[in-house]
Amino acid sequence: MKTWTGILLMIILAVATISTTSAARTMNESQKQLNIDDQSSQTEVVEASNIDKMHDTAKTTKESIPVKEENVSVAPENENVRLYPMKVEGSGYIYNGMILEVDGKTREFSDWQGEGGSYKPEVHELDLNGDGQKEIVVLYTEGHGTGIYLGQARIVDPVTLDEMEMQSLDEIVKEHVNSKVTVTADRVDIDVTVDGERVEPSRIEGDTSGAVYNEELGFGGVTYYSLENGKLVVTAAASYGVALYAGDLTFAYEYRDGEWKAVDLNYSMEMYEEEYYESFD
């Protein structure tokens, strides 16, 4: 009896020992797996951090790339006045934003969108209004195509590098110009007054079918800005229909009451040939 009792106790102890060893082994394996997972997570964090650093480095390198010399415009009046693009797109022909540099100071103008290449912007430093204080003038082309040429001009204070207020072409036309386009089967009649003075009426004879006409002259499809005799001069072609031009409105900008406004307005009638429309391509 005692013998059988001893044998039974020995079996129970053996089973208990096996269970304890198995449990311990399972815990060790779980801990090892946990350590591996933790290490993997840390490795991923390190790798992600390295990727971020690589991206930062690439960004810094990209931003530090110097502007190409052919994209830099220098004022003929002062070599310390320069203009260059914030970003060049479209194989170097589109300036997405521009940077103006005056005597080492720079300012970004992200809303200045223009063309490069043969339409590269111009920058000038001159006294536009004869007050002894020079202004910075930037001329560039916003876009061009068949029957379209979108010139643009900006005037900047050279001390603060703030853009100065300018009357828009739409505001100028609304304030100074009245016109009427009358279309019949065989002709188009155009009546124009500028600042209350009537311009000699224009008559364009010919078949008027197949075209789209305006009720009054439209401006803005073809606009040139230039510097002439120390003044900023604008020439805006007048359209009496879609891609149909028959005259020019010209004026200069003069500084009055804290804003550059149009003066010396003049309208002249001129018929444009087909080559005129294609010259902007």
C-alpha cells in the first residue's frame, strides 16, 4: 500500500514539473517574440526618420539650386536691380512667381505669373513722375496666342519693395470710354467717345455673317506696356467682336492721390490684317 502511494506521488510531481517547464518555455518564447517585435518597430521608426531626413535634404538641395543666368533680368539703369523666377516650369518658358532684388534686398511676388524665353520679363529703375524718387517698373507677358497678347506691368517702391496701386485697364475703360457697336448685314459701325469727346465714327464694310460681335468695344485681349520718354505707356487694342480688332486705346500712367492713374487718353482707328492675329503665336 505504501509502495503504491509513493509511486502515485512520484507521478504527480513529475507531471507538475513538466507543466511548469512548459509554461516557462512558453513565456520565454513569448518574451523573445515581443523583443523581436519591439526591435522591428524601432527599426521602422529609425528608417522612417532617415527617410524624412533624406526628404529634407533633397528639399534643401532643391531650394538651394541657383537661378540660371538666362532667367535673370537686370535693370539697364542699375545692375543692382534684378528680377528672376521663383520657379520655372514648362521647359523654362513659364515663370511661376517672381523675385525682385534691389540692392541686396529681395521680395517674392507669387502672383506674378509670366513667360520666359523670347518673352523674358524686363525690369527698370527710373523716376516715372519727376519727383526725384525712382520707381521699379516690371514688364512681362502673362500669355500670348492667335489674336491674344496679355502684357502686364507692375510698379514697386524701391525702398519698401511694396507694390504700388495702379488703376486696372477695366477701371480706366469704364471711367473714360464709351462706345457702341452696330452691326447690319453688310457693315459694322463703331462710335467712340473718350472723356466726353467723340472720336470720328468708324465703318467696316463687308459681309457680317458668321462672326460674333460685341455691343460695345472690348479691351484686354491685346495689351502692350512700354516705357517711352520716361513714362509707362499702355496700348490696348479695341475688339468689336471675337478676335476682331479695329482700333487702339493709348494712355500713360501718372501718380495721383496715392495711385497710378491713366492720363493723356487717346483712341485711334486702325484695321488689322490677318497677319496681326497670327503674330502672337
